[in-house]
Amino acid sequence: MPELPEVETVCRSLRPHVVERQITAVHATVDTLRLPVDLEGLRNACTGRKLTAVRRRGKYIIVEMDAPRCLLLHLGMTGAFRVCAEDIPFDNYDRVSWSFSDGTAWRFEDIRRFGSVQVCAMPVPGAFPDCLRHLGPEPLNDTFDADYLSDVIRGRKQPIKNLLMDQRTVVGVGNIYANEALFRAGIRPGRKSGHVGRARIASLVGHTKTVLEEAIALGGTTISDFKAPDGKEGKFRLSLQVYGKEGHACPRCTGTVAIRRTVLGGRATFHCPRCQH
């Protein structure tokens, strides 16, 4: 599933193609994705409206309009966008399409149909829909710091990796980047959250920010399905140190210890048994 760097990459790539474009029509080829597709509601909300901004909140994409509403989009596991000429036939996996007055079309494709397309009220431009109020702070904002995370984990028995991936704790940190941040911080993913000391929490916060910033700069991580609207793949996969490296030599232990794979919370987890504790 695309994580924060991939969603941020999609937003940045999408903006030049949709902002200031006026929608003339909306089409859908399915009745439901992860959530029902309300085609009539989409048409009523979007037709004749100009798109004014593309922003991200966690793993959600918010597309603002010149109206007190927005589009709230989630890529799911295999969702992707492309912009093409309006008269190009739909592909097998095109699910929703917005036609623009300049003759182009913005299309949402989703092979596995785990993404979502919703219309949400947003009376104030630049705000966030009420349905996202449950989300934690953005990891690249100053509100996500060692003091905050230390307060959250106090007394918690949940594995630190699971807590880092909990969107109520901090948004957008998925499996790939949790593995990488914990490795850089030298923390075993299965360690109980409440047993991680203040200094190591500060290290984890810093490395989480660094890993995400590096991944954004490289366009995210392409493992199988992810691609930006311009077709480019994420290059951070070339910088991965532990994720998907089971049996490979630990890059920090001079080749003497192999990376191990376990499962935490149903997700593949990778760590070095020597330098992460």
C-alpha cells in the first residue's frame, strides 16, 4: 500500500495537470471500490467546478474545488492516476474519470479496487474534512517530536513497530518506512513500546523524519505496483537497508549477521538481531 512518500509524490506530480482545470463531466465504470462510488453525488459536486488545490493528509489525497466541498481519495493497494486525452478509450482498470474543459481527462485506475473516491464537506479552504479528525500528527511536522511520542508510549505493551504504524499515533508511516526507521534507530521492532527509553525515542523520531524525507526526494518506493501519475517509479527501493532483505548481511554489522524476517501485526518485519535491541 502506498505510504506517505508515495502519496506525497502523487500529489506533487498531479498538481500541474489538474489544478485550475474545470470539470465538465464525471464517469465511473464501477458501483463500488473499498467504499460505494456515488456517481450521482460526484457529478452534482464536481460538474462545472474548478479544482483549486491538491493536498495530502496522511495517506489521503484531498482535492479542493471552488466550492465548500472536496474530493477525498485513497489509493488503497493498487490505485494510481493518469491524465490523458479525453477521447482515449478507458483501460480495463479505469474506475473513475473526470473530464476537463481543455479536452483532457483525469483517471483513477485501481486493479484490486481497494481505493476510494468520496465527496466531503470542507467549508474552509485549506482545512481537513471532519472524517479525518481521528488521524494523528503528520510525522514531518514539529508536533511529532520526542516529547509527544514519549507521552503516547508510556506504559504501552504494544510492539513499537505496530504503534509507529498506527495512524492514530502518527500518520503515513507504513510498513516499509517503519522497518527502515527502526533499523536506523537500533530498536528491535517487537520491543514493547513502553520499554523504549527517552533517548531512543528521540532517535526514532529523528530517523523517521529522515527516512520519509529521503524517500520523498527519491519519489517514494516502488516494490510492485506503485507509480506516479507521470509513470515514474519510486527510487528509494535502492536505498532500503532491511526491508525485503531477509538473509542479506546487515549493512551495519560488517557482513557478520544476517537480516531476519518475522511477522508483527500480520506484516512482514525485518531487523538485525545484533544491532537492534
